[in-house]
Amino acid sequence: MNLYHSSSLPHLIEVGISKGSIQLVASKLAPEPPNTRLSVGGFIADILLDARPDGTIYHWIVQRVGSAAIIQWGQEYTFEDAYSAVSAYLETLAHPKEKA
């Protein structure tokens, strides 16, 4: 499967060693990921940030290229979960199981 995306995942982490233990600390606050588009074959999927005062939700929407019809959609609490969910769904579209 060839999966293309229009943004990169911001993982800004430094590793520090303190008194024989490894400690992970953020090097700086990572900005919220921008809206992201993934594409595979004749399908596109958008991950859209919905930041509200009561929390952040990431909506994901799958469509056929050139169509306004929504094939599948979902919501996740983190960008990573949305990215994982939409990638898995696109994988099923790219490699449908053969019917017996």
C-alpha cells in the first residue's frame, strides 16, 4: 500500500540521562498537528482538528477521490489514534478481502 500524507507528525522529544536512568522530556511544546490528508489508490482521508474549550477531538473522514460522499468517519481523542484508525481503514480499502 502506498500511503501519502500532507503533514508530518510532530514528535519533539529529547532523551536525558540522570543518575543512571533514562528520562524522556519534551524539548518544547509541540504544536497541535495541522489538518492532514492521507491518500491511497482512489481514496482520500482527512484528519481535522476540532479544538474546543471542553476538549480536543480529531475527526477523520474517508471519501473516494472526486466524490462528496463520505464512506467512513470517526472521532478520536488524539491525533495518533485518528491517524492509526484512518490508516487501518484505508488499508482495508486498498486490500479488500476476496469474496468466496
